Amino acid sequence: WLRLRRAEPDTGLETRATQERDLENPRHHAPKSPAQTREAHAASTDCLTADRSDGTTRPIGRSVVRTQTAELPAREKILDAAEALFARRGFAGVGISEIAEAVGLGKSTLFHHYATKAQLYAAVVERILAEIETALTRALAVGGTPVERLDRWVDTVCDLLGARPTHARLLLRSLFEDDELSHDSENVRAADERLARIVASMSHLLREGMAGGTVRMANLPHTIQSLIGMVIYHFASGDFGVELLGRSPFAAAEVRRRKDELKAFLHYGLVVPPAPPKGERA
């Protein structure tokens, strides 16, 4: 998660869409007979849009621009392959040619989507943070007391990281590999902004609990550091975690146990115990 800015922006979801253009020259065909022309016209009408274009943003007969929908699968494949490699060997340990080969693309095609390896790395991290932010926004919108929402925060992040073995490892790597990146990059800025919103949402939740007396007074930055560390490290612990637990941290039973243990730890160490009923007080 690259670099945390001091500002705490609003916690609403931000949807970003990156449009890339790939110009193609029209092809010239040999003259067709009238029958061939009619057949070709009938076949072409099946894929024409209302403006007589073929699903691209320019009319037929001119240079066309592919839509984002057409490019999305390739971009997702690139991000998937890059995430697996970066999570395993880090930024410096992966070459752009290796990523291109894993996706079945040439280097020039990959560079069409991401101009540099650093830009691709930042895009992978930003995608992970976007997934976390979206899941947390949806989970916390259900409402409930601060303690109930804190429990739901733990459940949501653990479930997500437990289902995506490379996520936590890459997030942990990104904490000390951000020196490799230019923080003027659009992808780095997007990742920074998402992380800031996640932290701001967590801060708001803890402040609400402290103000209402259901969460003990604590230093917010240290509490957030501890909470993030307890969640992220567990799913990034690799062979050490397997050896310590006796099974994979990603096993369904271990993910459930991690959620239960984390919430119990928070309740005993962070949450103020409810006062006993008046009749039971000493």
C-alpha cells in the first residue's frame, strides 16, 4: 500500500475507468459481386449498433477505436499474472518479459497497456485496495453498533484475504518496495487515495466507539497499525505460518479461526466490557 497521505478524504467509493485507444486502419477488399455484397450486408447487420457502427466508438469505414470492454480481459490477465509473480518474488525479482510471456503477449503489447513495470506494479496494488475498499464499504453500510461494525470489518478483510492468497503478500511487500515507484504516477496516486479512505473509515469507526464508550480510549495510529498488522501479516506469513499453524492459513477452518481469534483479542484488549446489571453490582 505504497504511501499513506496525512489527509483523510471522504470514504465514498471512487470508480475509475482508464480508456486506451488502439487505432486500426480499414482494410480494403477486392470488389464483390452484387450477391456477395447483399450477403455481406445481411451478415454485418447482426453486429451493428444503432448508429451503424460495429461496437466501436467510430462509424464503419473510418479508423476505429476499441472500447474499454474489448480491452478489459487482456488488462485483467496482465494484472493477474503480474500479481502472482510480484507476490512471489517482489518488484525487483520480476522482469516485464516474464510477465508478458505468462500472459502470452509480446512486450510491446504489454507496454501498450502499462508504460513501465512500476506503473504495472502500482496498478496491481491499486486493484487489491479497490477490492478491499469496495468490500468494506458494502459491509459497513449495513449499520450496527461500532463494535458490530468492527467485528464485520475483521470478518470482511479476513474472508477476502483468505480467498486471495497473493493479496496479503503483495500488500506487505509494497510497504517496503514503494521506493521503486514514482509517486507522481496516476496508479500510485489512486492506490494512495484508496488506502487513505480505508484508514479514514477505520479511524471514524474507532472514534465513534470511543466517543460512545464502547471502545476504550486508545492512540488511533497505533491501534490502526496493530489491526492492519494482525490481519495482513497472518495471510502473508508463508511457510512460517504453515509450520506454526500446522496447516495452510488459507484453509477454510483456519480462516474462520483467525476471525474468531482476532475478534476475541480485540474484545478483550480494545472493547470496554459492558457494565453488569444493577442487581449484580458489588
